[in-house]
Amino acid sequence: MKYVLMFTSEPAANAATDPEAAKAVYGRIYQWFQDNADKIVDSGAELEPVETATTVKSGGIVVDGPFNEAKEIIGGFSVVDVPDMDAAVALAKSWPALELPGIAVEIRPMVVDYSQFE
Amino acid sequence: MTTRSSSDDRLAATLREESGRLVAALYRRFRDFDIAEEAVQRAVVEALTAWRRDGTPDRPAAWLTTAAQRNALDLIRHRGRQEALAARVAPSVSRDGTDDRIALLFACCHPALAPEARLALTLRAVIGLTTPQIARAFLVNEQTLAQRIVRAKRKVVSTRIELQVPETADLSERLGDVLAVVYVMYNEAFVSSTGRTQDRDLGADAVWLADVIATSLPDQAEAWGLAALLTLQHGRTAARFDPNGDLVLLRDQDRSRWDHTAIDRATGMLDRAATLRAPGPYQLQAAIAACHAEAPSWGETDWLQIVTLYGALIRRDPSPVVRLNGAIALAQLGPRQATEALADIDRLADRLDGYHLFHASRAELLRLLDRDDEAAAADRRALQLTTNEAERRLIQTRLRRHPLTDGS
């Protein structure tokens, strides 16, 4: 079963995070990708900061900023393949950055069976 | 008060014994939780009609199995998904020999589901309640409830929440979620059913479920704690109402009407929990309930022991309602402690002002301290806030016995 893990953070909490603590966590994130290589189908991407976001809205209107005004912003994503939801939760729980304030991992199952759209 | 017949009780016992097993079995066969659950739900509805009309069949479990299997195949045909499903049919396996219903329960109480959906799904899939029964028992709109169940089932299927007992590392945390659902189930049933009629005794269902959990996971102290707690509370049910259906407070209950066999069973469960050396809030609450259950009267209750247990409970769970109950126990130790308890309760005012039992408890303590006018005012406030008919009548009676001196 494939899931997308979306790594989110809160800018306000980021600003308040001790840079040393953040640096230590980043080191372990690299290790996390190594350790879980067998479960990661696509390491996905780490995104440039949210200030770089541009959104194209319905009607072709181009605006500055992310698509919503949520407190959390998406910083990156990966595609994983694990047996079930419990395994996906266990993997998400091991994401090193969860030690830092304002960090969250959203789990979303990927559509793989397109027969329902036929 | 209840209009349940003994055949309704037999019917309920059969349904709750078989429903969860059947959902788990059909899931293992078809690997589709939605179809498995729906098929059993339809079989339950059919059974309620047919068994009341024709009497319970000789082999009720077989009857239900046949009906549920037929429904599952109908659902599969109807949804035109036979081929897709056929490819996914897996042999029936239960990983470690644990009761299949426990795996089902962990899925229904999964933290990825909204808390209110966990309760609804558990009642339907594990206990075999119908949606209208759940709506009546919990005083919720049937359509809202049905929607909630549909959404929850869709999430179980689309995110692949498996029917499985969690790994050891997560077991105790996940068990906490399961026990919370059973606890809420009992308390909601306890509150909303007072003085109402129902075709199912949800309190008995909750006791039964707590028992199934503890028996299946015998190394989990809190599972025994909850089973003991609910068994104790349920063992006092017969004395909670007088012949008019009026609520009788613990202090006034006829203790000979308590189910002493159940009480003995519960204290046995508590002893068993204690040997596991993992104390927790359910065990503490059960220990408090056991003190009451073993006391010959309100006056001869071991209040010191109860106050000590509340102290331990409050350290783990300092929620206002626990502190309120702790204060009431403290007040029984003497006038000095009653004054102290009243001060404790008054400190909770800003958080519990909208809770009728806060005002009712305050009234009790004020009366204990001979401050009858203030007690009556607190009772009137409680009366304004309670929506439960039996509790309203209790407070009204109390107000009549203590007429207001200010002429209102």
C-alpha cells in the first residue's frame, strides 16, 4: 500500500526553534532516509521555503503565496510503500524532526486502483 | 425502568456474541471491511425482525452466519466488484490466535478515526447494534450517525487500517484508546438511559465487552481495571432506581439489591490486575468503587481509604470532575474536611459552572455544613442545567424536602 508522507511545519514555531537542535535533527533525517530505504518508493522532494510559493487559481489567476492560509506549511513529501496504516503511522512516528515544535507528518493513501474511475 | 423482555436480552446476548466474530471472519474472507460490516449489520436487522416474529432459531449463530454471507455476496454482486474482490480473497488467518474480535476492536478504535466515530463503529461492528438503536441510545440524529459511520468505514478501507492487534511497543497506548471507547460507552449509556426505555441494555453490553478484552489480553492491568470498574458499577444498577423510576443516590441505596456475585467477580479482577504491577486510572476508580461495594452502609464506608485512592487518581488525572468527586469523599471525613472540600470545589467553579453535578455536589456539601439557603440556590442552578429526567426529579425532591426560606 502506497502512502504519501507530507512533512509540515509551523513558521512561527520554526523561528523559535534552537538552531543547534534543528541542525542535529537534520543530520538524523539523512540517516532516516538510509534506514528506511526499503520502504521509500520515491524520496520525493524537500521544498524551497513557503515564501517562494506561487499559486495558480481557477480561471488562470496567478497569485503570490501558498494555496491556503493554514498555519502549517508543507516542507516536503515522500512516497512510501508499507503493508498497512499501522506501519505507515509507525514510520511517520519515527520522523526525526517530530522532536521539534510545530512539526507534523500528514499521511495520505495514494490512489493506485484507477478502476473506480472507469 | 425498562420494558426489555427476556427474549430481547437473549437476542442481544446472541447478537453481541456473534456480530464481531462474523465481521472479522467475513473480512478475512473478502478483505473488504465495508462489505463485511454492512453484511453483518443487515443480518442483525433481519434477525431482529425474524427472531421476534418466529422465535430464536435453534442455531442462532449459524442463522446469522448464513444471512451475513448471503448479504456479503449480494453486496459484492451489487457493487459489481466481484472480479476486483476475487483477486484479493485471502485465506482466513488470525495472526497469533488472539480472539478475532480484539483485532476488529483495535481497528474500530483506531486513532486515525474521529473519537465519536470510534464509538459508533464499535457499537455496530463489534457489538451488533443497529444504527437506529445507537441513535436512540445516545440521543443523536440517525442520519448524522449513519453519515459518521459511512465516513469512518470509508477511511478504514481507503487508508488500509488492518484488523490487527498492535505490536507490543504500541499495545498499551492503543489499548488506552480502546478502553476509553468502552468507558464512554458505559457512561453514556448510564446517563442517557436513566428512566428511559430501550430494547438493549448498553451498560450490560459494555461490561461484556470489557470482560472480553481483559480475558483476551490477560497481561494488561488496565483492561482488568476497566472490567472490574464496569462490573462494580453495573452490579449496583438494580438499586439505582426506586419503583417509581426515581434515581436513588448511593447513600440511600438498598445495598441488599446489589449484585454481590458481580461484586465478588470484580474484586477478583482487581486482585488479578494488582499482580501485574501496572497501576492506572481504571484500577484506581475500580478500587474506589470496590470500597463502596464492600461497605455495609454509607456511614460505615472506609472514607479514608477512598480519599487516599482519590489522591492517587488526581495525581494521574487532575481533571475537574475527578477533583469534584475527590472533594465529596473528603467531606465525609468530618466538618473540618467538609469546609476544606467546599473550598476545593469552589476553586473548580470557573471550569465546571455549566455542569449540573458541580452545583448538585456543592449543594450536598453546603447542606452538610447546615448552610441550607445556599444549598437550595445551588440545587436550583443544578436543576436549570440538567437535561436528564431522573436527575431533575431527584433535585426537585431535595428542594421540596428543604423548602426555601427566602419565599421563592
